[in-house]
Amino acid sequence: MAKPHKAGAAREIGRMEAFSDGVFSIAITLPIVELSVPHIAAGGTLMGAIGHEWPTYLAYGLSFLVIGVYWVHHHFTGKIYARADHGFVLANMFFLAAVAFVPFPTRLFTEYLADPANRGAASVVYTVSLAIPTWAWVLKWLYARRTRAMDLRLDDAYLDKLTRTYVITAWLMLGAVALSFLDWRVGLGLAAALTLYHLRAPPWPVYEAAEAGRPSPEAEQT
Amino acid sequence: MAKPHKAGAAREIGRMEAFSDGVFSIAITLPIVELSVPHIAAGGTLMGAIGHEWPTYLAYGLSFLVIGVYWVHHHFTGKIYARADHGFVLANMFFLAAVAFVPFPTRLFTEYLADPANRGAASVVYTVSLAIPTWAWVLKWLYARRTRAMDLRLDDAYLDKLTRTYVITAWLMLGAVALSFLDWRVGLGLAAALTLYHLRAPPWPVYEAAEAGRPSPEAEQT
Amino acid sequence: MAKPHKAGAAREIGRMEAFSDGVFSIAITLPIVELSVPHIAAGGTLMGAIGHEWPTYLAYGLSFLVIGVYWVHHHFTGKIYARADHGFVLANMFFLAAVAFVPFPTRLFTEYLADPANRGAASVVYTVSLAIPTWAWVLKWLYARRTRAMDLRLDDAYLDKLTRTYVITAWLMLGAVALSFLDWRVGLGLAAALTLYHLRAPPWPVYEAAEAGRPSPEAEQT
Amino acid sequence: MAKPHKAGAAREIGRMEAFSDGVFSIAITLPIVELSVPHIAAGGTLMGAIGHEWPTYLAYGLSFLVIGVYWVHHHFTGKIYARADHGFVLANMFFLAAVAFVPFPTRLFTEYLADPANRGAASVVYTVSLAIPTWAWVLKWLYARRTRAMDLRLDDAYLDKLTRTYVITAWLMLGAVALSFLDWRVGLGLAAALTLYHLRAPPWPVYEAAEAGRPSPEAEQT
């Protein structure tokens, strides 16, 4: 009975990742429908009309960047997680809802960026929306660590290092939210810096020495 | 000839699940396009304008929750079903159409929730739309049981237990629809309770003792 | 060198099918964004306003049905095709463009169905749009037969039977288009009958006797 | 430790391709939402109203063609790339953002094509948007060559030939952009010719003679 059990669990990670990849690919591509062909104001030029729509292009680019960074890390941790129980699936669902939501506050932010009266409020909302997925991420990660859902061959020190990175990021994001209420530029700047920081490559998995030569069944499966 | 036949059947489940996952991931993500940047009324604030749009955020969250619950169970029963014949594919298609439809009555419900004159009617429609997928689910499940499409190694008592859960849920959902005509709060409350009930983990598959040690070809494939 | 060649070809079918499934799942789900929450006319009720939008619900259902039927057959022939060369990929791309287009004329048709002055024209357009994918399908199928892209173990008589079904369907669809210019009810009725006819299960693959016991590499892969 | 490392890398290509295929399938299908049912002007006919919307149909077709061509080549090079490091994933993300953006300038171009005052500007924007993905493609390709991410069994002369094709295409596309400022017909004509040129089949992979009989682990996996 052990075998079907293990196979069932491996299967769960594979399909859950495929479903998550589907949500990611839609969330990252959908913002294109917000780009509508501009109408030229009387006496204006097409280039002027296109230029006038810069907030929608910026929103498309920013959404792609932020969701792209999350996909890269989601993809990377697909090698780390080895099992998915029911709680993990629910935590992942919450994480996906938070990531798929990002394009909306992004549009809100870019739309009001040139409006001095409201850009502060729009920035606070945007900063909050950047912070929520980092907390959903940490929730998912800590849940997986507590239930020992990671590949057991991974080195504990390596996993601890990732835990530190994720937890510190989430707290700094919360700090960014708090700061954004005082000065939106500072809060948003910190949130942006944290996002850009995670553009760098995640640390390469380190496996326990004794286990090193043994290939895992998951690793073979693509 | 037996081999290609079996392999063909296994294939059918794999691709049908992948297609279904595609529909699920789109249906769950698409509601984000309904969230549009609010325009500030004269004398108003951005936060006020954002707050005024609460029905669209609630609709996004509710759609994600309901479709998410269905995905979890769809994903779970992917381990239960072993074969898919033509009738099963059609039943699954009807189920997908019912699930992908959910975001529309959800928006309808949240949009009219603050309108005392119409929220009753909107709630009835929403309750009906929550009931239909449970019946599509039962249809698919009973069809699969009748055609012996489940993994044959599974324990009959286990499958009977799932059948009971699904059938009782569907009848209670029908009861919720009937009640919603009398009092929308009661009907919708029951439908919501049933949905939340299914957030819990489905029971872990039980295999027949004699078969326990034998791995299945499907289980290995992810 | 034979091996990488064969593996490469098999790969092409797998990814092409996955990409096609992606297009199918989006095309079938997207029409939900056309369903907008109705606004109640002065003196009207919500149920009346919802009822007034029946063309959009009908369009959702019809699109799901038609694209669903194509997916079932696309999925089924995934077992038939064994190789995909460049021309086949292009033919498949044209077929996907024709299928993904279907929701638009479907909406056009349902929107004008209650308008006696224009429903004839709308029906002609809809009938044409139902005919085009059948021709794209035949194009793809005949190309594959000519380039011997089908699983070579399949019985020729079986493939000939499928060819007949597909070619006759396409010609009848062309006839439906011609008839629709004379009487839209007759033309559309024939096109609808042909679509519903293809809801039935496709004939189960028949393999050549001598080859029967030999499993194919593709069949094992899901 | 070598084994998990290699397996991990292979995995990365598989999932990255699946995610990319998701983005492609959404980007190619989404333009259908831009096709809205036309309203008939006073004294007009439905056919006239439909005909009046020709720019949206043309945009749908052009987007499908251009994104389709990119998918074919993306799919083809899935056989060429064997490894994906972090930089490659980021380069691919940029490439996807450029491809998913294409439908917007396509609509812009078709919408203003019949407007003599603005079609020049619209064409320049469209030509630029066709050029950007060719540069993103070259960036990704050269990065992969520099980091030796291609299947090592491939013949160097074969890879050099592909490099030449890609680099020359990108420079010619830049030339098309420059020309489009002088005469939009010439610039756009060159860009269109380059796109159509890539409809032809890419050259079949050539493996080094010594390695020819050895199947690769990736090739087996689909």
C-alpha cells in the first residue's frame, strides 16, 4: 500500500503545479485586454493619443514583471516541495488568488500616478497588494516545513536559509505598507526594491551528503 | 491488443484532466477582468471610490473560493477515476460548463446584495448556480460507477461512502434552492455551508487489502 | 540517429496537443466575460432583466457545445496521429483559429435571433462559421493521411472509414451554407444536426491484426 | 549529486515550456474578446454592419498568424534547448511579454489602416512591435549559446546556421523599423515579408556523427 500512497502524493504536486502554472500564465497575459485603441482628440495626433495611454502600458509591464518574479520562484520551489496534502493545496489556492489579483491594483496605481491628489492612496493600495502575496507565500512555505512536505533529501541548513529569506521579505513588505502610510514614495520604493531583489537567482538546492548520489523518483519525472 | 487499449484509456484520463485543469484555471482567473479602476465622484476620495466597488472584490473572492473547492475535489477524484469513455467525457464537459458559469451569478449576487428590492432574486439565481455543478458532479460520478470507470483496486465501501457524500450534498443543494424561494437568507446560508463543508479534506483512498502492494500503471505516471 | 528523430517527432505531437488543449480551454471559457450583470429598466424586475439577456446565455451554451464537440474529436484523434511535421502544425494552427473564432458568430446569431429583419443574415454567418472548422479539420486529416502521419499500426479500413465521415460532414456543411442562403432555417438546421451527430462516440481504433500485441512507444506516454 | 542536478535542469525546461505554451495559447486566443456584435446604423443592414468591423477580424487573423509563427519556432527550439538557468528563464519571460503584447499594436494598426491621416503612425508602431520579439528571441538564443544551454549532441555548424538566421532577421527587422519612418508601406512590407518567411519549416536538427546513435534522456520524455 505504500507505493500507491507515494505515487498519489507525487501526482498531487505535479497536477497542482500544472494548475498553478495555468493560473500564472492567464494572470500574466490577461492585462493585455485592458489596452484599448485610443481615440484621437480633436486637433491631436495618434502618437499623442498613444502616449496619453502610458499608464496602461506601464501597468502591463509592471504586472508582467511582478507575476513573472513570482512564477520564477514558484517554479523553483517546485523542486523543493515533494508532497502536497490538503492544507497545502488550500494555502496554494490562497497564494494564487493573491497573485492573480495583482494586475488590478497595478492598473489603479499607474492610472492615478499622475494625479497628485490621489496617487498617495493608489500607492498605498498597490503596496498592500504587493505585500499580500509575500505573506501567502510564507504561509505556504511554513505550512510545508511544519508538515515535512519538502524533499527529505534536502539539507536542513539550506531550507533554513530559504525560510529566513522568505520571512524577512514578508516582514519588510509589511514595513513597506506601514511606511507607505507616512510617505508613499518610501513605502513603494521599499516594496519595489524587494521585488527587484527577488529577480536574482534563488540559491541552488543543497542535498544532504549521504543522500547525494541517490536520484529521487520525482526528479526523474520532469 | 489489450495493451494499446489500456494505454489509450489511461491517456484519455490524463489529457481530459489537463484540459479540465485548463478550463478551471481560466474560469478562476478571468473574474479579475471585471475589476475596473474606479472614477472618483465629485467631492469624493479614491479610497471612497475603491470602497464603493466592494461587490466586485467580493465576487472575485467568492468565485475563487467556489471554483477552488471544485478544483480540489476534481483534482482529488483524478486519483479515483481510471478510465474515461465517451459518455464520461461528455458528462465532464457539462460539469465544466456549469463550473465556468459560476462567476456570472456570483457577480449578479454581489452587485445586488445591497439593493433590498432585488437581492432576494439575485440570491435565488446564485443559489441555483451553486446547485447545478453539484448535480453535474453527481451525474459524472454515478456514470463512472455504473460503467466501472474507477480504479478497480479501490475498496467498494470507500467508493460507497463518497457516493453518499456527493448524493446527499446534491439533494441538500436542491433543498437550498427550494428554501431560497421562501427566504433567500436560509437558502443561500445552506448552500454556503455546504460549499464550506467541502473545504475539508476528502477521505484518503482505501485500497482493497489483497491488492495493496501492487502499484498501478496510472499511479506511476503522474 | 533514428532514435532522436523518432523521439523528436513524438514530442512534437505531445506539445502540439498540449498547446491545442490550451487554446480549446480558453476558447470554451472566454465567452463567460460577455455575460454582464443586467441593469433593471424603470418599473422592471431583476428576473425580467436577467431573462431579457437570454441571447448571451444561449451563446455561452452553444459555444461550449460546439467547441466541446471539437475538443472531443481533437482529443480522440490524438490517439490516431503519431507524427507532426511542419505542415501539420500549420494546418492545426489554422484549425485552432477557426475553432477559437466560433464564439463571435455565435453571439451574433443569438443576439439577432429575435430580430426578424436580421436573423436570416446572422444565421448565414453562423452557419458559415460552423462550416469552416469542418473544412480545416478535413484539411488537417487529409494532410496527415497523405504524409502517413497516422499511427502505422492502425487498420487502413478503419482510417478510410474516418476519412469518409469527415469528408462527407464537410461537404454537407458546405451544403448547409448554400441552403442557408435560400432558407436560413433549413441551412442552420442541417448544420446543427451535423454538430449534434458528432456528439456520438467516434469509432474505437482498430489495429492491424499482426501488430496487435505490440505496444507503441507513444501509447505508453500518456 | 550529479543526477539530481541534471534532472532538475531538465525539469526546468519542461515546466518553462509548459508555462510558455500557456502564455502563447492565451495570447493567441484572447483577441476574440475584442470582436463585439455590431449594432446596425439607421437604414443599414446587418451585413453592412459586420463588414464595417473588418479591422477587428483582420486584427484577429494577423495576431493569430504572428503569434502562431512564434509558437512554431518556440516549439521547435524546445528540441534545441536542453538546460535553462535563471538568466534564460528571465530572457524567456521578456520574450513572452513581447509576444503577448502583439495583439494591441495589431488592433491599433488595423483600426487606423483606413484613416489616411494616421495609418502611417499606426504602421510604425506595429512595425516596432513586430521587431521587438525578434530581438527578445535573439537575446534568448545568444544567451543560451553563451551558457552552452543547447543539447550538446547538436552539430555546431547547425547551431551557427540558426544563429545567422535569427540575427539577420532581427537586424532586418530593425531596418524595417527605420524604413517605416521614411515610408510605412516599405517598412511594414519588409516586416511582413520576414514574418511570412518564417512560416517555412525550420531546418531539421543535425546531430554530431559520433553521438548519433545515442538517445538523449530529454528526447525520451516528451
